[in-house]
Amino acid sequence: MNTRTVSVNNTFTPPEHTWPRNPGMPLDLDWVASVQVNTSAVERRAATLGGRRTVKKEFQAAWLCKAISCIDLTTLAGDDTPGRVRRLAAKARQPVSESLLEQLGLQGLTTGAVCVYHEMVETAVRALEGSGIPVAAVSTGFPAGLSSYRLRLAEINDSVKAGAREIDIVISRRHVLTQNWQALYDEMAQMRAECGQAHVKAILATGELGTLRNVARASLICMMAGADFIKTSTGKEGVNATLPVTLTMLRCIRDYEARTGIKVGYKPAGGIAKAKDALLYQAMMKDELGVPWLQPDLFRFGASSLLGDIERQLEHHLTGRYSAANRHPLG
Amino acid sequence: MTVRDIFHSMDYGPAPESNAEALAWLAAHEGNFGHWIDASFTAPHDSFETKNPATGHKLAQVTQGNQADVEAAVAAARRAQPKWAKLSGHSRAKFLYALARLVQKHSRLFAVLETLDNGKPIRESRDIDVPLVARHFYYHAGLAQLLPSEQPDLEPLGVCGAVIPWNFPLLMLAWKVAPALAAGNTVVLKPAEYTPLTALLFAEISREAGLPKGVLNVVTGDGATGAALVAHPEVNKIAFTGSTAVGRKIREATAGSGKALTLELGGKSPYIVFEDADLDSAVEGLVDAIWFNQGQVCCAGSRLLVQEGVADRFHTKLKHRMDGLRLGDPLDKCIDVGAIVDPVQLAAITAMVDSCKDGEVYRAATPVPAGCYYPPTLITGLSTASKLMQEEIFGPVLVSTTFRTPGEAVDLANNTRYGLAATVWTENINLALDVAPKLKAGVVWVNATNLFDAAAGFGGIRESGFGREGGWEGLLAYLKPRLKTKTLLQAHPAPEPVNPEVEGLDRTAKLFIGGKQARPDGGYSQAVYSAKGRLLGHYGLGNRKDIRNAVEAAQAARGWAKTTAHNRAQILFYIAENLSARAAEFAARLLELTGKPGEAEVEAAIGRLFTYAAWADKFDGAVKSVPIRGVAIAMNEACGVIGALCPDEAPLLGLVSLMAPAIAMGNTCVLVPSQVAPLAATDFYQVLETSDLPAGVVNIVTGSHAELAKPLAGHLDVDALWSFSSTPLSALIEKEAAGNLKRTWVNHARARDWFGAESEGRTFLGAATEVKTVWVPYGE
């Protein structure tokens, strides 16, 4: 059981230091080949979860605050500027207005990380100094991952040097689509090595993998190759995080733990914009993997607009009145 | 708990659904209900409490229906029936549509009331039961609309008595009431003693649909009330869902009454997990199979069969999943398992599990609230000999054993007296579609479980009962041919003359068992005389041992069902050809036996053989339009071994009229020929012998109908029994059939024109088949 106490008063523990890192394991192709995913059954489970699990009142407020602590507050746009990133960093430090947090008894709550492109890493690191909030950099030719292999590896190195403590790499989808598992494993292992002390999240781009079976195989291989997190999407694919994809990946994480004893984290990204959606994902994490996977060291939301909806729900919880977006500071 | 505490513990909190509206409805009736007869509540009397099993608190008082109440309700239904039946299909469709809409409009009230009365989680009543109820009425509104044009030769049965269980009170009401009303019947419904409230609410709401007086009546009470309804002579059909024990009693009680009967009874349904299955999804499926409705589901996947190589891994995953199940207040929107319906049922489950001395019992490591709750339980390591592997527990208890090969999985799955449902998990479509037809069940789910829909037939075989609910096949159980029938008088053989005329070489007619001519076990024979007193020959007097041998031979020939329909058609054509070659001889024999020219009967018999040769490869199943991404395939499968007492009045044509549909559909049969003129049949076995019919597919045992009916009807390895004997045996047969709850089709002493169109075709094919619905969701 996770006995770590979560401190929220400006002593926010950096989220990456609770469990042993995933050292990876040799590629086990028998395991990969034996993977079975029944799409209809996965969809049924995902579709009925919302009817089985719900949290109300103070429980909902607490769960939503927990969700905030797991958000990788993200900006990944071509028009990002230092000013834009500094504003985002400020929002990460103070994701909910101070008065609301005070009433909730959760002063000091921050988001899990700030997630930016390489060019913005330095700005973000400086803006977050002293907060303990890590900067995550998307890397390796994000989002398509089709720039030269040398450059992709170099990009990781550059971002780590610039102060990124988390690297979100994208896998080569073509290796999955052509069943070139060895290439996928080797690529992932080398990227993990490039990251050094920085934690690595492997973006599978599940919307481009075609089948849940491929999602499961890619999940297993990335974990075998040492991914600290597996992540659904870049946010740029046609289909991003979904509950069936999530269920498939969580079951892989569970199997990997059963086999190796290692806990690997999970990050759904893209399309999670409502507080209600976040609660559903949390319920799936809790039911499939357990409470440790509700903490930011094993769970992140890749989201930009989710926080705004959560803020409104929290105010509603405290006041009984439905809230408005303009009452909450823009991120 | 503060937000901060919860932030650390991340517990689920309470999420109660309000019961205010439901309680207000009860209060509006002062918590005291009479019956619903002629569209209004009667004055309550002799009332008993119905309780909320989750709290033990009384919800309301309901009336214990007595004989007079049942009389009044049946009389109301009888008065209303002719006018209801005379309405156009469209008019009845409008009423059923209104009922569907009303269920939707009051959906939350129904759901909450159901949960209060039954203890099932509000998620299930809200997301499963009530939507299925609405769907059932919509679907049957459509059937009512189409019935006159699709089935112009059928008419309603009359007054239907429905006796329903406590596990799905409103859904079972819908399954009985919707088809009955769609077909033009009126209904007297007896809800379960534990759970009468949603039926009363439904009845009251039916007034908002403008349902005419007397069309739907509800009489509450216990088993005695149900028994009074079952026994009522003015009731034309009983539709029962409940335990096999009570179903058997109803079969006995209605024997010989002429009441139509459908029974949906218990089960011990296998849940087969092959090594190549998506194990996590199969585990999740078990949550829907055995922890749905606290396992109080007739078709619950309660018997886990898992391939040995993955069994340990599967059990580990399963236990982990069980630990995550949340038990508690059924009105809480965040629980998985609610309350057991009543302390009596809780005690029964507890006693059964506690009596189990073998295997390893695992109880979910999840908090169990005080009161009427039972923890999700898994018992592994049981053998087929274990009592809990065979008997229905009707609670959240899963028993498990392992198998090695697909063949062994099928053997284990079918090693049960029941035959309701089965579940198969594999990613191999070859395996799934090979195994599904081999499973003895009315419903098979592939990579899913407990899928239901109004368009898909549901029901069992063996001791899980007979009849289907849902689809056209379900509606047919509420209809009968529009025929004027006459009383069938008992036929008697020509009397033994004082001075019999004997000529020619002695011929010995034998029994025909397993493809061989066999002497009767008892060593007795009976002489047959022509009307003019000529000795025509002797026939063997078969006895119970001959029946035993014939049934064994018929069982041994069950491979017949696996032959292609084309092959069966060819053989039927060939039988016709060989009969035709000897037409003159058969005609002469019939003239001697019956005193009437036989040419027409022989020609009719040849025509009938052609009819079923034609049907053999054309009585197609269906793909049902169910609301999933997938297919629900309704397969017409052979019943198995069919016993038939053949008509006396058309000794050759009658026998052929029963034999041909039976074997065309892949059944094997034991035929007892006309008792008056058995030699027509004994001549006929020579035709069979020369027609490439495999041994044992048709067996012929001559003898006294009165003597042979009992061992045949009581035989536990006979799957269906038909009787068109002129000897009044319908009551005896239906009573004896209660032993293994075989399907029966008897004449109740009504005559039939064996030459007419009514004596061939779909009615006979339907009797010779069971509809098996195989659900195959798909998607990659």
C-alpha cells in the first residue's frame, strides 16, 4: 500500500519519487504474442463504469482536487511564447483561487507538472523555481515522431539539460503497424537511456494504432523497455484518450506489475475537458489498479481546459451556485 | 470527513438515489394495496407485509389473494378478452406503444420502487431492468401491428395466467404481459410474494394508457394464490418463470387440462473460458454473470469452466476483481452488489455454501454490510460430483472447475440437468462457433454474458423449461391455429372373430429398434383382424424394456443431427421413392386394416415425405436485430429424441406426419404406431431399411398406447413427447413429462385432419426444433 503522505502546504513532494523506477526487462515476444483484447467486451466495461461509480459532495470536491494534482498543465501550440508559458506556470502554482482552496483545506495544491515543447522548457523551469513542480517536455519529434532518429535522441538530451524532469516521447507508430516489435523495444530503450534521471512517458498515439490489441502490445513493449509512464496520445491525433483505450492500457500495467513488481504510471491525454470525465478516469484507475494510481507519481492527465471546468465545479460545491468561467483566473 | 481527509484516502462516498417519490406513491395508497381487477384496486383484505430487504423495514401491505379474488380476476379477463382480441393489430399496437412510453416517462419511479422492494442495485433497475421493459413493450407494439398480416391463421389463446418471480419483478411482467396482450389475450398476473409493488404500479399506470378494463389484472399473494390461478379452469395458458421445483408442480397441476404452458425455470449455466480468451474481459464478464442481481438470476453463469493452463492466472485475476466489488445500500449509485431479496433466501444460500465440504472457498475481501447481504464467493477445486457443481444456488456464489480440451469443456458444460444459458470466451471464432451449437442451452453468449433483448428468444431446454420469450418465437406461444376441431373418439381394433379366416404364409411383424427387427421383450403378440374377420397377422406387444432399448438406440443415433440438411432431405426423398415403389401393396394393406381404400393415404404419405424433404434444408434460423454491434443468431436445433404416439385413424399417413418433420430437423425418434392398425407401420420399417436411414434414427415399438405412454413420457432421456393417440392419454403424458420437464404436444382428445394442410408444415417443424439464440458481439 502507498504509505506516502501527501503534503499540500508548499511542501508538495515532487511526484516522481515514490516508487522504484521501471528498470525494464528483456523483450518477451511470447508475452506480446499472447495478448488478447476483446474490443466489444472492453467497450461494454468502459460504457457501464459511469453507471457503477460516482462521487458526490465533499467526496467529489476531494477527488477533483486530486485530479488537479495530477494535471500536466499543457500548452503545445505553435504560437507559444515565454509570456504565455509564464502565465501557465503561475496557474500551475495556484490552480484554484486561494480563497476556494482555503475553504477546501487544501492550500498549496498545485498541478502535477507543466508540459511544454523544448523551446519553452527553460522559461517554464525558471517560472516554476521553488515550487517543486516539474517541467515535462514533449520530445522526439513530437507529435509525428518522424524526424531523424539522431535528432530525436538529441532533443531528449537538450530538454533534460534545459531542466526538464519528465520527457514525453512519441513512439514510431510504424513499428507497431508493421509488427516490428524489436525495433519498437530498441527505440524505447534507447530513449529511456537518453532521459537519464528524467522520467519518461511513452506516448503511444493510440488513435493511430488501429486496434486495441495493438495498443496492448505497444503498452507492454514500452514497459519492457523501461517506460515510467505510458500515455495515450499527443492530443494531435484524430482520436485521443478514450475509456476503452484506457482500460486496455491499465490492464497491461496491472499485468506488468504482476510479472515484475514494478508500478508503471498512466497518462491519458487529449479530449478530457470536463470534471465529470476526470472523475470517470479516476474511478477506472481506482477500480482497475487501486489507490496508488490516483496519485500524481502514477497518474497524470494531459489536459489544458480540464482545470477550468474543475474550478467551476469546486466553486459550485462550496457555494451551491453554478459558477461562471470568468470568475476563475485564466491559465 | 473533511475534503482534505478524503483527498488522502480517496474513498468513494455515499451516493444515494432519493426514495422520496416512491415512498410518496406508497403513501398515496396509504401503504395498503388490494388487487388490480377491472382497472381499479379492490379493497385490501388479509394483507401481508412487503419489505425492503436492505433495511428490513416494511414498505407496504398487500393482499393475500384467495380463491374468490382469483375468480374475480379471471372473470374480468374473460369478459374483456373477446373485444380485446377483436381489436385490429394496429389498435393493440397503440396500447402497447403507450405502455412503452409510460414506462419511460415513469422510469425512475419504477427503478426506485423495484430497488426498494427487491434489493437490487439502483444501477441495475435504472440501466438494465426498466430500459429492457420499455424495449419489450415497444417491440411487442410492433408485433401486434404486424401480427394480422404475418400470421393470419393464428388466433389468441384467451385468458393467460402469468406467475412471475421476485428476481426481475417488472421485467418478467413485461416478458409475460407484452406478448400476451400483443397476441390478443387478456392477462391475470400474480407477482411474487416478496416483490409485488412494481406490478401494482404498472397496473395503475396502465390506466394512463387507456387499457380497457379487465385486459390486465394483478392478483397479489403467495404460492397458494398462484396455485389457484394455475388451477382455474377458465385460464387458457400459464406462463411461469421461477424455480424448477415449482415449474414441475405446475406441469403436473395443468396436465390434461388443455392449458398451454411455457416454463422458464432454473439453471446452472456454464461459463467457459478458453486459454486464448481475453482473460481480463472474461473476469469482467463474470461480474455481469454471477454478481449481477446478487446472482439471483436464472441464467447466471454460475459454473465456471476454465482451461487448466490458465486457471491459476484466471482465478488470481478473478479474486482481485471480486475484492473490488462494492456491496451496500441498493439505492446507492456507487455499489455493485445489493441486498439478497429476503432473509429466507439468504439463509438458503448460506446453508448451501456451508454444507459444501470440498473445494476452496474464497470470499471477496470487501466490506459486507450487516443485514441481508452475502459476499461474492468463489469456490474452486470442485469436481463434477460436488453438490454445488450441480445444484442451483441462486446467490452470488460461483463454482469453478477446469478442463483440458474443447471436447471436455462441452462434456462438462452439458453435464447438468439444466439447459438455460451458456457463455463461451475465446478469441478464436472457429472454436466459438464450433462449441456454441454443441452446448445444451437455449441461449449462448460468445465473449459476453447476460445480454437480453426483446427481439431475441430467451428460454431453456431440459429442466430449465420450455418455450421462448422474445421474438416471433415468443409470440407464437400466445397463439394457436384458427381451427374448429372435433372430439376424437377412441378407436378400437376390429374384434376378434369367432372363426377367424386364416390364409397364406404366417408373417411375423417385429419391433424396429436400432435399425434391426427385434422381438418384443415380453414375448407377447397380438393378432390383428380385418373388419371382415380375416387374420392379417400379429404384432409384437412392446413393453417398458422395449421403450428403454428404443430410446437407447435413438440416443446412440444422435449423430443424425450433425448430418447435413441436404443429406437428410435426400434420405426423406428416398423413403418416399421406396414407399412409392410399394404403393399398391401399402394401399391394399390399408384397405384390409381400415376397410377403406388406401391409395389416397399412401399418396398423401408420399407427398408428406416430399414436404419434409423439402423443408429439411429450408426451415432457416434468423439473425435478430438486437441493439448491439454483433449478431444474435437464432438457430433451429433438433430437440433430441422425440417420442410419438401416432394417430390411430390414419395408420400410415399419421406415422409419416410425425416421423418426417422429426427426422428432417435432425431428431431421432421412438414411434408407437397406431394401436388399431400397427401393421401399416411394421410394413413401413422395411421401407426405412432400404432407404439409407442410419440405424436408430427411427425406432418403432408397437403395442398398447396406454401401456407404453407412461414409460415413454417418464423417460428422462427423451426430450419431447407427442401424442395423437385416440386413447385419452394427454393428462398422463403431461404429468409423467414433469420428471425431466420434456416438451409435450398432445391432442387433448381433439381430432385432426391428417390429410389437410393443418397437419404439415411450420407447426410441426416448430415442435421438432428448439430455438437457440447465439449472441456474438464483434469488433476489433
